Amino acid sequence: METLAFGLTYAIPAIGAALAIGLIGSAALNALGRNPEKVSDIRSLMITAIVFADALAIIAIIVAIISIFMV
């Protein structure tokens, strides 16, 4: 049961972060298609958004590890 809890505690936020990163990349490519001269601004905003989305997965793995040791 503890292994299932660890897997779900990490897998669900990791899937959410992966979907968010995919949507961010799709939106960035759409913005680049509409406004190609703003490539550096769009790229920096995309990287910032990906970092925030990836922080979700990092926090999830920390919570999953803590939950293993608390049981």
C-alpha cells in the first residue's frame, strides 16, 4: 500500500506537469507563428513558465519521499 501511495503521490502531479509543459510549448509555437520577430521574448517567457510547471513535479517528489518516511 505504501508503494502505491508513493507512486500516485508522484505520478499524478508529474502527468499534470507534463501536460502543462506540452500546452506551454504549443502556445509558444502558436505565438511564434503569429509574431516571429518577438522570438527572444516568447522564448524567455516559455522557459519561465516551464520552470514553474516543472516545480510542481519537484514538489511532488519531495512530498512523496516525505510520505514514505512518515508512515
